[in-house]
Amino acid sequence: MGSDLHLDLSLDPHVLFNLPQKKPSDQYVTLNSTTGQLFTSGNEIDRETLCPDSSEYNQGCVLSLDVFVLPQQYFQLVKVKILVEDVNDNRPRFPTGEIRVSVPENTQVNARFAVEQSATDPDLGFHGVQTYWLVNDFGVFTLDVEENEGGELTPFLIVTDELDRERQEEYITDIIAEDGGLPPLLGTATLRIIITDVNDNCPQFTESQVNVTLYGNTTKGKHLSRLHAFDPDQGANAVISYAYSDRVPREARALFHLDRITGVIKLAGQINTATGKFYKLTVLANGPGCVPAVATVTVHVIRVASGPPVIMPRYIAAEKDGVVTMKESEPPFSPIAFFTVSNTDQRGQGTECLLEGSGPFRLTPYKRLKNEYLLETTEPLDHEQRQDYELTVVLRNPRGLAIKTFVKILVLDENDNAPVFKQSLYEVSVEENNPPNSFLTQLQATDQDSEARGEVIYTLGSDAPSIFLLERLTGVLTVSTSLDREEKQTYRFMVRAVDRGTPRRESIATVVITVLDRNDNSPRFINKDFTFFVPENFPGFGEIGVLSVTDADAGENGWVALSIVNGSDIFVIDAGRGALRARTPLDREQQGTYYLWIEAVDGGEPSLSCLTVVTVLLLDVNDNPPVVLFPQSNQSYMLVLPSTLPGTSITEVYAVDKDTGMNAVIAYSIIKRKGGEPGSFDIDPDTGNITLKRELSDRGLYSLLVKVSDHGQPEPLHSTVLVNLFVNETVSNESYIQSLLTGEEAEIQMEEKQWYVGKLTERPGREDLFPCQPLLIALSVTCLGLFCIAVTLTAYICCKKLKKWRKCQMKRLEVEMPLKVNGDDADRKRTEISNI
């Protein structure tokens, strides 16, 4: 601050800075009194608390300070304003945890409903609320956001499909408010969408025809019948009122009273006991804005001669307007009502009391009491099998007169049934690489109980992987991610169906999801490339090597076929094993290396493939004898002067071998001589150079039979050539020399058949050279095996004898040694032996 005010801090006395003291909770900055530097204090600066009224982004939040410059001679009052910038430290908040929106069931598609209880965010600008969205739209809603002139966002609920309150009364989901921070912060509230009822249903009678039998002496107020109509609508739309039709005579209306709310018909007047009559009552069920439903009640009045018996019911179970309610959990033989019969016949003749109607009920005299009858159950009641029963208690006297009392029994539902899955095992097949949130199946469970006791909620078992999602109300099972058959082929887990009764009941089903294969993996060779070493002259269609290839897919997608891209005229591949074979024997001297491209193609649709390189290297076999290139003929000769000095190089035998390595290394030797002095000439075994070893004293023709041999295994091959040297000063008679050469060739007996003379001719087969080679090899292997067996047996026997000998020596030391010494010497020997 001192530099900002251009103050000289080196003055004497020193310049001091002072900040008025505030409450510790209001002290957001501290001041260095000597340098004037401002620092934040330990109190956190919260823009929303400090400036609660600065709701607009362009309205800055300013922290104002007064700083005093002291002492008096330097006094100044400095106004300091600190601008507090906003950060995204508040998440959107809804004013209430649950927002209710009412939507009429006849709302048109694309209708909009404002969600007035929108979220607020104390942060400013982009840090405030930016958008809203629903967690679950149920396929019938979506959410849109509108901005008013003040910049406030209001979410609007839009209906995207037709609604029906009778099918589903409400939808519950979460509404999310999201601000524009990085990362964004979210606010959540429960959105309860209530489908309000409209009058789209009209009343309907459960029974449109009702027959009632009435005796002429029936007392006033007798309950005759109860009509029941229902309307699926709700509230005021479901209010039903009962009324007689205008066609019902006024006399009948006065005689039979109709309760306009309950639909109960009672006898309101006195019936003439001497006459019988027939009444037809038309009853209307009226609903708001609906055409009335019509039911007909036929009343038969039976004529009686004298006073009939009278039945007096006394209900034990809950009763209202002649309707008895009983729980389905009531045990058998539960009492319902007592019926007391009073016989007004002066002669006192007996009466008969019977029960008419179906159901697990009986009417019996009570403990031999006269004219007392007990109505009770005989079996447990089941609301799911039948919800109500209509019984008639009939009282007859001997003259055939009868009177009836009607009893209606309603069975109240209890949570005595667990939900039942439509099937206990759900087997679902889905192809791998499915898109996320894919539909798998819809679970279906039913509960025979009514109301909330019959509502089913679906949940996943504890063994279900987290990638599977189950909608609680609809039972729709989805998978949140893409599946890979090569990673896992089968998923098996439990699902539960739970009702909302008390206590809750549940059932379990098993879901097995099988991931079907798709051709999403190409074949793969085990090696990047293959190299096979094969001896030449390998037999045709012999196995060179096996190409191993794998495919992670299954079925036809994992079936792999191999083919040769190049070189198929020389090689062939076994499609089953992947064995590579040669169509014909291979000759290294023609071609030593082959490069093949092998393609692997799977059986998928479309098919996938991969390539690999196969190198076939032919190993050399000693199948070519040396070929003599010089001299070119056995009848060629060379003139050598008699004066030639010893050590002089005369000529050279030159030969080549098509094989390689040691099979092509050539050695030269003289195997037979003819003419002249023995030992006159010598040949270098490595170069084939022929030199003069001694002075030539004889003239004439010198013939040398030279053997040219390679170093091949197992048997070296060789050729021979005749080297003719004519020792003389001149060649005076050519024909004479030729005659000598012809004679010499005939006289010299060669050790082997001559294969090459001067030029390369067709070579013999290996079978001609070594006809017994296989037999010799077999004998050699057999002898070697016998020798190894003999050596092994000898070593084993020697070891056994050595061990036995050592044991004998130890026993001999322990037994004999004490016998050869006396006294102290014996004790000393025993001590030495024990130490050993």
C-alpha cells in the first residue's frame, strides 16, 4: 500500500498503517502496520453471505475498508475496496424435497405444464442453474426449459404420449437441476406427477336384473335388496346416485324406498296380506355428465292366509345395512349371526329354517335351543377366490308359507399371497457388442391380493452384477454397458418380486442371460511368422510343419480355414490340422529358400482374416559328387619338358560341387600312376595343383589317376579323372601320342565307375551308390542300443556289489576287531570304531 500511495517508508518517524478493529467474525483481512500489505485472515470469505443482495452477475461484491496513515504529520484516510469474485461453491437447491405436478388424464400430447418450484443457486452467471432433466421419463414425458425476461429458468413438463389415470395414477421420478460450473454441481428433488381424473367413465350395475320374493305380511322397514353400481373414475367424477325411473308408478315408489346414496331398497309401507302382487322397479344409476345405467328389480309378493313366522337377525360379525364384512383370515366355524324365529301361529305348529345359497356356510340350531339358529362358516374364506356371498335364510311353516331374509357377506382382503412370477426361470439371449442400456426382458409377477397388497415392486438379487438395471415398477431389465462373449458368456442371478402389504411377501426367480457370439475377433496365428528347416529331397506330401491358429469366437465364427496366397503350385496346406506339405520333392540346388504368405479366414459373415509369413529353408544333403571341369577329357594331355626343374607347377585339376558346406569341400589325391618313374609328380590335396617332385630322366607318357572327393556325411562322394603328361622336348607325332593315350586308358583299371569325364553328365541315384545304407543304419542303431543296455546293467550290478561289500566290512569291523586285541587296547579300538 505504501508504494501505491507513493509514500516514503524510510522517513523518521516511520510511517504506520492502521485498520479499525472489527468483530473477529467480521475481520476478513489483516494489515501489516509497517509495510501496508493486506492479507486474508482466517475467516473464509463467502460472497453469498457477504453480499446477499448482489444476485446479478454485473453487480460486484465489494468489501470496503478504511485505512489510517499515521502518525499525525502523515495522516491520511485511505478508502480500500476489495472486489470478491464468485466461484461455483453452491449447488442448485429446490425449495422442497418433493414437487407435485397435476396433469389431467385427457391432456393432449405436447401439452406443457410449468414446474413452478424451480431450483435456485446463490452463485452468479454460468455458476447458476443452467438446465433441468429427468432421471426417468417413463416414455410419456419430457422436460423443456424456458428463460423469462429476467433471465430465470423455468422447467416445463411436456406430455409425449396419451395418459390414462385408470391404468396408472401417478409417476414418481427425480428432477435434476444442473449449474454451469466445471465440474457442474447438481440439485435433486422428487417429482411426483399426479394424473388427475376426468369423467371419462360412466356408472355400470354389477347386476342388471334382480329378483326379490316378498310375503304379504312382511313388516315395514324390511331390507329387500341392495343395488350396486361402480364408476372407475375418481372423486366427484365417481359419485353415483340412485333413483327410480319416471316409469315407476308413484304407488310403488311410496311402498319401496330407494336410498339414493347406498342403493338399498326397503319396504316403506304395509302390504295387503290378502292379495298377491307383482312389482317391476326400474332403477337408474346417475353419474356426472353420463347416460344413466339401468337395472330392473322384480318384486314378487306372495299372498299369505294368516300371520307367518318372523325371523329376527342378530349379527355377531360387523354389519351395515344388511351387509356383513369378514376377514379372509377368519378361522373355520366363525359365527356370523343369530336368527331367532317367533311363530305367531296360534296352533303352535312347528316351522323349518333353511339356508339357501352357495359358499362355506351353514345354519344350524344352536345347542338345542328352540327357535335359535346360528349362521357360521365351515371353511376358511379366500378373497382371491370369491369376494362376496349372497345367502338367504328361508323360514317355512307346515302350510307352505315361507319368509326369507337376505344376508350379503363381503370378504375383506389381507396380505396372504406372495407375488408369483409368470415363470421361475427367465432365459434371455443377447448378442455381444450390444449398445448400452439395451432392453433384455420384462419380468412379470402377479399378486392376487388387492390394493397396495397386490402392487408388485421388482428388485435385483445381491448376486446380480452392477451392470444390470431393473425398473422397480415395470420390471423392465436392461444392461447398462456393452457385453463381450469372450469375456463372459453367461450371467446368472436372482430377482425378487415384493408386494407392499404388511408384512411384505416376496418371491424369487432366476434370470440366465446368454451372450451370443458375433464375429468380432479375427483369427490369430500363434507366431508372428514361421520358419521351417527341411532337408532337401524331402518326400512329396511329407509334413513340413504345422501352423497353429486360434479364433476367440465360437461356432462358425471361430472355424478357421487356411490357404496359401502364393506358391500353391509347390506347396499345399491341410485345412484341418494346418499342416504344410510339399507337392513334390524339393531340391536345394534349384532353390534353397521359399517365402509363403498363408491366410487364415474364419467362417463368420462377413469373414475376418489375418496373414503370416512362412519361411521354408532347405538343408543341404550330400547328393552331388564333385564335377571335374579340368582336364576336360581322359585323353587330353600336356607337354612337359625334360628340363623342367623339380618344384615346378605343371598343371591343376579343377572340380566343383553343387552342395554346400562340408558337402562341397573337395580333396584331391593320386590313386594310381602309369609310366615314368614312380613319385615323379605330386598333387596338392586342397588346390589340386600338380607339381614336379624330382628330375625327369625318362621320356614318354606319364598317366595319373586323380580322385576328386568331397567331405560329405555319412558317405563322401567322389569322381576320378586321368591326367596325362607327355615328357619330351617336342610333339612330333600327334597320332602316336593319341594311340598311347588310348592304350593307357584301356590299361588303367579305375577303382570306381567313372561318373563324370570332362563335363557334367546325369548322376546316379543315392540308392545306386549306397544300396545297403538303411540296413547299415538300422544295425548301427541296434548295436548302439545294446551297448548302452549292457553298460547300464554292468553299472547297476557293480553298485549293488559295492553296497553289499561296504555293509560286510562294517559288520566285520564291529565283530572281529575286538577279538584281535586285549585289555586297554581293545577298549581303545572300540572307542575308535565308535568314533568312526
